[in-house]
Amino acid sequence: YQNMSKFKKKKKGLPAISTASLPDIVFMLLFFFMVSTTMRETDLLLKKPILPTASEVKKLELKSLVSTIYIGKSKDPRISGDKIQVNDKIIDIKDIASFIFVERSVRSEDEVKLMTTSIKADKEASVGTILDIKEQLRDINALKISFSTTKGTDLESNY
């Protein structure tokens, strides 16, 4: 009675999941994020600085190790005087040191030695403001400083 059926029914299990289309999906996702992602840029809270021109200019090599300080006039006409912006906020001169310390804290010791502070100052910015910033940088031993300019000559003869 037990051997009556000639064919035994096999238990059906779940079939294996096909991974053939997985590389296609991964590349589509990769392509989507490459196209849709933008690199983070600083939103200027100041008027766009008109940089001074210089005849001898050199591009910075390691842009990822550059901390930028913007100096210029506020977009708000009611606010006068030079303003200092780092990342996306306006700071006082006394906050320059803490900005540099934060920038250093996210980098390795070898990278800290190669860090450059770039000053993007408007043509009309006060030299006193720039000198005060340089003094703050000197006090914390951030001695590698570059000044952003545009290429060309801005030499006027006042004879």
C-alpha cells in the first residue's frame, strides 16, 4: 500500500534569486548619483569679491587642503565695513583661530603641514582687515597663506 505510487512528489523549495541583473542596477545607480550630485560650494553672503589682478600667479596644487577666508562688503547695504566669511557664515576676526583649528581637526597630521589658508579679498577691502587676519593666522602658526587674484596686470602709472 505504501509503494503504490510510482512517482514520488518532490517538495518544492524556493528557486534561487537571479543576480544576473545586479551589475546593471549598480551601474545605473552609480550613474544617477554621478549626474545628480553637485560638489558643495560656499554660498557667498558677501558681495562677490572683485579680486585684484596680478602678473605673477600660480595655481594652488592641493585644493582639498585649502581653507578659504572671504573679505568684502555685505550684500545688505545697511551694513557697512569689511565682513569676513568662512564656509557659510560671517565671523569676527577673533574667530579666525577657531576656524583654522576646526579645519585642522578633520585632517591627519601630515595633511595639516600642507594646509594653506587662501584669502579672497575684494579690491576695495581694507588693508587693516587683511593685516589683522594675517596676525591671527601668525599667532596660531598658520603661516602658509595665499592671496587669490585674477591673472592680468593692474599697474597704473601715477607719475
